[in-house]
Amino acid sequence: MTSKERVRMALALEKPDRVPIDYSSNKTVNRRLMDALGLGINATQDDLYELLGVDFRGIGARYIGPALFPERPGMKVNPEYGYYSRWIENEFGGYDDFCYFPLKDAEPEEIEAFPAPDPDDYDYSAVAEQVKKYKDKAIYVGNAGMPDIINSMGRVMGMEDALVNLQLGDEATMVWVEKKTNSELGRMERLLEAIKKAGGEADFMWMGEDLGTQIAPMISMELFNRVFRPVHQKFIDLAKSYGIPTMIHTCGCSSWSYESFIEMGMKAVDTLQPEAVNMSPAYLKEHFGGRLAFHGCISTAQIATMSAEDIDKICKQTLETLMPVGGYCFAPTHMIQDNTPVENIVAMYNAAHKYGVY
Amino acid sequence: MEYTNEELFAAASLNLQRGRARQVGECVRELIDRGMPPDEILNRGLIKGMEEVGLRFRDNEIFVPEVLVAARAMICGMNVLRPYIVDDGRKPVGQVVLGTVRGDIHDIGKNLVRMMMESKRIEVIDLGTDVTAARFVQAVRQYNPKVQAADSISDAVRRAKAYAGEEDLILAFGSLSYQGALIREVRKDAK
């Protein structure tokens, strides 16, 4: 069975030959893992994926348009969205973390005028090559950061302003959300067209919105319905128009939103932090099993701190719980963190292959 | 229609809970104009409202955005009230040194804690984000607070415990690393 067939079956809530496997990590630990597995400096990320049995590949288009935001000393700027970051080191590696917020305390006119990239300013010419390269893999468009309204607003105006403006329904903020949404939808549409033109087939669209803290919903159902649901629906509808399912990444305690997502036509949910409230494998299976496919549920907090033996056990338990209902894809809940011992990652993926066979 | 004083106190509290900043300011102004003691306006209007917000947040009836909006309404009320309470001779109930530890620049949790503490008349010395051990120690020596509070989404919080150097200092940590326990207190010498 190819990766494409395997993932398609899982997203259709059926049982393939084994659970599909996915991987994501921070840069530093990724390099350490490659070194530990004997993948030298010339090895590619695909080489690692092959070794781990990763079934998923993302297809994207590089931004080639004008820089929409000025450079600032000592900071990196994302040229499309105006996210300013700087490298924050910790003892294990580090993060590009957001450090300047161009719309903090901004006037409504500034928020409304904040640019969003033109969907035509992306290079779709490399899509055909990616389609060919990954013809047997499960390919997806989008990612967990789309539309990601809360975080993307937080990155340009600070999280406090973002949440307050959303709660108050600030008009200028809503104008900008719509502008950014249309830009992302336009890019997805062109990407899906490019894949079709290259003779390929995308297998799903990946989107995201972090809707929970560790212990509670991040926002009320009222705010979800008023602001988020209409935006999210547009992505689901676009994917549907190309005949593909949509998966949404939702960090933290997020299962409160899953009935709504089912109503909206969402097919899969991603991340599934088992340590968060109402997110354990058993809870998810009981409440949403057979109605949503699951992607994730292997805690990056646990694999960073547990022993390899305990990781084997917890992966086994997760697989035993979620496999019978169909639709489970084995994946970490986040990027595997830099403080994770490589032997733990190896234990995690060994467990997937050992216990994940139907 | 003329509101009674009682109704105005209740309105200040309720408007604060609903995040209606302008109305909170108006209620406070009216209560001042009626000669109500600033302390009573603070306690029966603003703090009462913020306490209710805290309880509803604890019980998952409202969420982070509602708390932030309410906190801003509290600030609006305080801005009107502050000139009248500056010289009442009362000191804050205590001091807290607060910061997000080195290696982390996230501040939403820290800011929420600050707002809640300030609403309880606790003076907060906010060191900001990405705060080094040396800076924490310096602030503790400078201000001699009762509490040092550190927040971080990384397990750097565990290392921050090593910052403790003061005999009677209460250390309070909030972190995802604590698997859902938002605040945990560590007392060197429990009192």
C-alpha cells in the first residue's frame, strides 16, 4: 500500500495496512536525530522521512513578491505577513520568537491598511516537480498556521490586543482578517490548480487554529461562531470544491469545538495534546471516534521527559485505543522539541511500526 | 432616571465584568462626584467586579478574551479614580517581582497574573520577558518583595527555582511544564 492510499483510507475513517505516520521537529533536534541515524550532512529531509516511514509531504509555493514590511535591526521579518522575530536561545537549541508587533496600539486606519500578500506573488512553477517527486506520498496544501487567526494577529499586534479586538469585534481588525483570509484562500486555490495541472492530486488541506489552553477553551463558543466559524468554513468549502478533505490543527483543550467542525464538514483533527483537558485518546475515541480522523496525540512534552521504555508503552496505549475506531494517524502533538533525547524519538517511531499494524 | 448609590456601585461592577470600559469610567466619575470614598468605589465597584470575573474564569464561564476586556475596563475605571486615591496614605498589600524567564518572550499569562494581582492592590514590579537570573536576583534585592513570580512555557521555569536566594521569599511559577497546574507555590520557609 502506498502512503497516498494509506492516508486516504485513514482520512475516510477506514483501516489501512498500518497507521499513517507523520513527523515534525525543531531544527536542532532534527539535526541530532539525523546524525544519530547516520544521515550525514548531504542527506535530505526526505531521507529522514523515508527512514522513519513518514507518509505525509506538504506542497507549497515560495513567496517571490515584494517585501511588504521594512527590515528592523537585529530582527528577521517575514516578508509576507510582517512577523518580526529574533532567535531566542535556550540550553538545548532555540526558537525564532516574535519580538516586535507593528500593529500594537495601532489606530484603526493602520490596521485596515496593513498589507496581505497577493496570491499571484508566489512561485507555483515548482509544484509540478514536487507532485512528481511525491506521487506516492500523501500530499497536502496549507499548514497548521492557516488561517490561525489568533496567533497571526498576536504576531502583529501582540496577543492581548488580538484577543481584545476579536472579543470586541473591532471593525478594522475584521477588515484585516478578511483581507488575510482572502489572500490565503487565493494562494490555496492557485496551489490546488497547479497540482491538478501537473497531473497530481492533493490528499487534503491542512489548516489550524489554537482553540484551547491546557485546561479550558481559549475562547467562548459565541466568539467562535461569530468570528472564527465563518472564516474556517471558507477553507473547508474550498477544499471540498476540489474534492479533498480538510484537517484542522487545534492546540490544547479544543475538543469543545469538534461538534461544530463536524457540522462544518471537517474530516480530521490534528495535534490532540493528550495532557490537555478532554483530549485524551480515550475521550476522543468515545466522543468523536468514527466521525473524525485523528492526527497526532503523541505528546511532545512526554517524549522529551519520559524514558524510552515509557514512550514505547504510551505509544502502544495510544495506538491500541485509537486504531480500532479507524482514522488514526500517528504523529507528535507539536514539533518535537530540542530538549528531546534522540533515543526517545527512535523509541516513538519504532513503536509506531511495531504496534501500528492492522 | 436617578440611580441610587447602591445601583451605581453595582453598575460599575457589572459594566466591568462585561468589559464596558467607557461605562465603568462614567460610573466611577459619578460616584466620585457624589462624594463616595475612593476606597469604597475601588472595593465595591472595581475590585468586586474583577473578583466576579476571576470566579467566572475559574469556572470556565468566561475565557481569556473576556478577562482581558474586563481588565481593560478596570484600568479605565482606575484611571478616573487614581488621582483621588494617591494620597490616602495606604500602602499596597505587598509587592511582587514578576517576569517571564530567560529563553522565553511570551507574556500573555504573565500579564493576566499581573492584572489580577494589581486588582488586589498588590504592587507588581514587572520585569518583562526573557528575564535573566541575574535580573531577577537584582530586582529581588532592590525591591525586597514578598513574592517572586516567574512564567514560562518552557521547562526553564524549573531552572528558575535556582534564582531563589532570599530567606522568606515565596516563589510562584506558572508554566505548561507543570501539566496544567497554572500556579504552584514553592516556599523556602513555609509560613
